[in-house]
Amino acid sequence: MVTQTMSKLRSELKSLKEDAATFSSLRAMFAQRCDEYVTQLDQLQRQLSSAEEEKKTLNSLLRMAIQQKLALTQVCFVGVTFSCLEVKFSNLCVHHGKEIYMSEEA
């Protein structure tokens, strides 16, 4: 009976050691994968920050382009000659966004 109990305990001990080795191996794999995810997350956060900065720059450029387009659209209207950002209408001259009144000879 003692021999049978000892054999059973040895078998159980062997099984527990195998489980411990498996657990240790899985824990190491999990730790490695977590480190990889942290590295990947850092990289993605840097990319996101860079993309947000690029978005701000592009929005700023778009706003400037729209403002320039609006300025040109407001200057160009029917009956006005347009030449190198200079618009003449009767004795009014708009040059680079500034109104200048000119004499009739101009």
C-alpha cells in the first residue's frame, strides 16, 4: 500500500513539474509578446503624432489656398481687366489687395 501511494505521488509530482515547465514557457512567451506589443504601440503612437502634425500643416495650407482663391474671386468680376494681381476699373486700381485711386489717364 505504501508503495502504491509513493508511486501515485511520484506520478503526480512528475505531472506537476511538467505543468510548471509548460507554465514557465507560456509565461516567457507572453512576456515577449507583451514587449513586442509595447514596442509596436510606441511606434504607432509616433506615427499618429506625425500624421496629426502633417494634418495640421495640410489644413493650414488648404486654408491659405482657400483665402487666396477667395481674394482672387472677389477681385475678378465682370468688366474688370485682370493682369498680374492688378485690377483696373474706371479710376479704381486694386493691387495686391490694396485699393489705389488713380487719375483718369491711367
